[in-house]
Amino acid sequence: MQSRHIAWLMSSLMLMVSIGTFAEDSAKRTADQIVNTICAACHAPDGNSAITLNPKLAGQHPEYLTKQLAEFKSGKRANAVMSGIVASLTDEEIKDLATYFSAKKLNLGQATTNGKSSLGEKIYRAGNMENNVPACAACHGPNGTGIPKQFPRLNGQHADYTLAQLKAFRTGERANAPMMMAIAAKMSDAEMSAVADYIQGLR
């Protein structure tokens, strides 16, 4: 885990340098240029991040990506690195980036231990009635592909990233999705870890 955090910190430092360079050259604002100058450092040029604490963006619904980028910019979704990145982007550029990444092919992953009949599968497909935790599949679909314009695609997402977001929802650190905040507040650490692992291998 320590090596992943070091990789994340290094990518963040690279981003800060890229942001400064990008701000000096605002004449070229195509999606390709923005991605290659800034986004690729953390999310890879094709949106399949190799850093597990950074989300895969490939194949995500453009509406969801647009919403998240806009909320980073407005401050509704708090993240110091992302807020700095999107500050210089126009609404049109945000939509272009969302379209760019949504068109990329998602590289699916593998669950570590939460396969068929696991706790992760149980939570994802049936929830936990004792704690009033609903099934993830109810909103994100049986295969994790989500519902465009409403709920994001989850399948193949890094377990580390998904787990971090569930914990952020629970603590209120991430507060731009009230439904997820309410759900995460009812989940145990074990349930979060299991379902995050299951989602990583979902296809």
C-alpha cells in the first residue's frame, strides 16, 4: 500500500508541473492536448489508470464525467488536486474530455478474493437487509455498467479507488452524492472492502 501512495504522490507532483505549463499555453485546448498534458499523468492516455488510487475513466458515461468535473470546479466535490486541474477548463472543454474518455475501451480487472458466492457478491447483488444496505446492482446494474445520466459505471474499477470513495462518502469527505453518503454510513469496513474487490472483477 505504501508504494501505491508514493506513486500517487509522484503523479500529483507531475500534475502540478503540467498544470503550470498548460496554463502558459492556452491556445491549444483540444481534448487530446489536455489529456496528454495533464490527465495522462494520473489516468493514462486511454483512461485506464495504472495507479490504483486513481480511477479508471475509460468507458465511463460522459454525463457522469461531465458532472464530476463540473463539481470539482465548483467545489461541490472536494479534491485539491482535481480542483486545481479543472479551474482553467471551460464548460466546453469539460464536455470534450468526458466524451474523449467515454469513448475509450475499459480494461477490466480481476477480483482478489471476492468472486462467486463471496461477501462482495452478496452485498453487490442483494445488499444487507439487517443494516438496510441496498443492493449495488439496483442502481449500477447487474454487470456494473450503470444507468447513463443517473448512475456511474463501476465494473472493472480499481478496488483501492472504490474503497477510498466509499470511506469518503461515509465520513462526509465526499459529499456530492447524498444517496451514497447514506448507504456508506451503514456499511462496515469489511463490507466495503469486499464489494470494492468484487466490483474490480465484475464484468
